[in-house]
Amino acid sequence: MSNAITKTFALYIIILIIVAGVAAYAGYQYGVSAPRPVVKKRYKMGLVLKTLTNPYFIEMKEEFLRLSEKLGFEARVLATATEQEVERQVSMVEDLISWGADAILITADDSAGIVPAFKSCREKHVICIAVDTPVAGDSPESVTRADFFIGPDFVDGGEKVVDYVAKLLSPSDPSKAKGKIAIFLGVPGAGSTILKLKGIKKGLSKYPGLVVVFNQTGMYERARGASLAEDLLSAHPDVVAIISENDLMALGALERLKALKRTDIIVTGMDAIPEACQSILKGELKASVNQRGADQVREAVFAAYKLLAGVPLEKKWVDLPAMVVTEDNIVIRIQELSELGMWPP
């Protein structure tokens, strides 16, 4: 081998080392597991949902599939039967990795239990994005397990719904609202459950006349919401309001309250699903919180595209502001649902 060829080969090796180093640094800077190609004909993206029995997550699925058609990525949607099967979700993520997913969006049944799924994505160089529920260990100050998190501002939503309840109880001066309050909680351990409760407690701290006398989990399920309502009335018949962490439990509670002829009790939910909006129109459910499921998925997909192209994200944690849905602004939410093909229910 001549000296010229030897020098050329050596220079080629040095250039490869420099390029690899720059790519590795870029991947580290952007929070991506490994260097990514800037161009690929068609990406594969997966969406793992908590369930498809709740219209809140159906909204996410519909937006994901709509974006797949619009942007051209190959989509696969998987969901557990209930919101209590995190081990199954971990298995679903493994299946999507084997399928060849470039990015996976995950709505975790349990913030801690889903950690192995995010670790697998990291090891296999797959973009992993937490949607709705953050993964344990991540926070607004430090996102290290997920490449990106987006969800509703649960704390803000919890606080705002309490403000609305206080206004209903004491229209002239909400600060003087009085009465016994019940809280129907979601799945224990889920980040959404914890953060919603934090917001509810923050709201209640402003109204000393509102006293929590019942604080039980309904697992985000309609039937359990109905059972909780009956248990509540047996123990505290003078309760004035039920604040439910989702619409399904709230709707279940309303059904039982109707049967017991206690429609005087204020009931609020969260998620602003179609049936809840219909109930608000009828004057039954007093309020819900638009958790903006479609917006979450849209922003998560856009973030995935940026990361796959090696483009840095300005933020790795995004909380979408809460919007309390009442009879006064229900038209806005109905328009959103109509665009997704989810209205009328």
C-alpha cells in the first residue's frame, strides 16, 4: 500500500470518528437515545393507551390515526382492557419495539410500573414519549426517562373545578361556600390521580367552609362511581358536592343519585367526553375539565418527528392549560368533538 493511499485511509477513519462523535453528542443533547437518520421514507409509530372503553382515550386514538393519514407514518394502536394492567402495557411496548417502531407514545396505567417499558425503548434506541401520565422519576425540572412528556395540567384542572363548585354553592361570594365535599379518585399510583388530587386540595385550601368527608377510589370506572355514590349517601346524606377525577365515575354517580332522588347534589367530572358534554347540556353534570386528548397526541407526534430528525426540543415537559367546561362554554368543546367525528355521542 502506497503512502498516499495509507494517508487517505487514515484521514477517512479520522473523519468517521469525528462524525460519530458529533452525532453521539447531538443525540445526548436532544434527549434522544441514539443518533437518528434525518430522512426516512415512512416512520413507524405506536400508541399504547390505558383503555378504549373511555372516550377520552378514544379521542387520542382518533387523532393519532388522523395524523397517520395526514403525515404518512405507519400507525399501530394498542390498549389494555382496563386502566389497571401496566404489566400488559410493558409487554405491548416490547411488541411495538419488535414491530420496528421508531417512536412510541405511552399513556401509562401506573407511573412506576411502566418504567421497564421506557428502559426498553432507551436500550433499543426507540423514541419514547409519555402522554397524559408522566413516568416515575421524571418531573418538570428533569425529564430523563421519557424523551418528552405532554399532558394536561392536572393540578390546574383540579383547582379550577373546585373554584367552580364554590361559585355554584355561593354565587355572590364563593369564598363563603360551605358544605361537605366528596372526592372520587382514579387509579391509585397513577400520576394523573395524584396530580388531580393535588389540584383539588389546592383549590379547597381557599375555601375553609368546604370540608372533605369522603375520599375514595373508583378506579376511573363508571360502575364503581355508582357504588361510591351509594356508600357516600349512606355515610353522609348531607353532602353537597361530588368532585370526580373523571367523567365515567361522575356519570355513574349521577345515575345512582337519580335513582335515589338526590339530584340536588352537585357533581363534576374531568375529561369532557361526549356523554359528559351531553349531560352538561341537560343540566345534570355541572362541569367537566377538557383534558385536551387530541392536542396531547398531536404535540407528541410533532415532538417525535423533531427528535427523529435530530432537532432539539425547546421543552421536554409540557402541561396544557386546563379548561373547565360548563353550560356557558360547552359549544366550544362540542365543536372539537364534531371535528373528530365524536359528536353527537
